[in-house]
Amino acid sequence: MVDTFIGYLNALKRKKGGAMRIYLSGPITGVDNYRINFLAAEYKVRARFKGVTIINPTWLVKLLPDGKHDEYLEICYSLVGMADKMIMLPGWEKSKGACAEKRMAEEIGVEIIEFINIQ
């Protein structure tokens, strides 16, 4: 079953010739300026990796304004499965959601990069 799931997630990844997808992972819950942190990271990642698609989970609130934490996490797990790389933002270690996203990325073979290494 796990192999089937991993195969499914790998199938969701970019098609040949498509833009690389980079998922941003970091603390959101309880962080007052999380949107600013993610937008600043998005800007720096775009400058470093030209022509990529950035998957920024902070935009989910626009799609699901009354969403619950577990609903956002469920969507994020699907988005992680579509990513080629994951950028871990500062403070991720203290975030249960970011830690779970990182574990999932490791299990399915998504390359993980610490944000500090791209500046």
C-alpha cells in the first residue's frame, strides 16, 4: 500500500519539461508574521531558482478562509507530494506541521534544502 501511495505521489510531480516545483515549509501556527516570512522566502527562492513554481502554503487561507488546521495539513501533504524540492524555513524544527511535512518529503524522495543554504 505504501509503495502504491508513493507511486501515486511521484506521478503527481512535474511532467517532463514542466517547471520545477518547490514547496516552502516552515512555522505558521502561532507566528504573527508568518505571511511576511513566507513571502520573503518566496522572493529569495525565485531569485535563486529561476523559472520554478513555488508552492507557498500560506495562500491556502485565500482558498479555504474558514479552514481548520487539520484540513490545511491534509492539503499541504498533497502539495508536498507534488514538489520536486522542499525549502525548510527558519524555525521549522518547532513546527509540528513542518516536521511532518519534512518526514513525508524524506519518505517519498523530495530533495530537502535548508533556507539558510540558498541565501
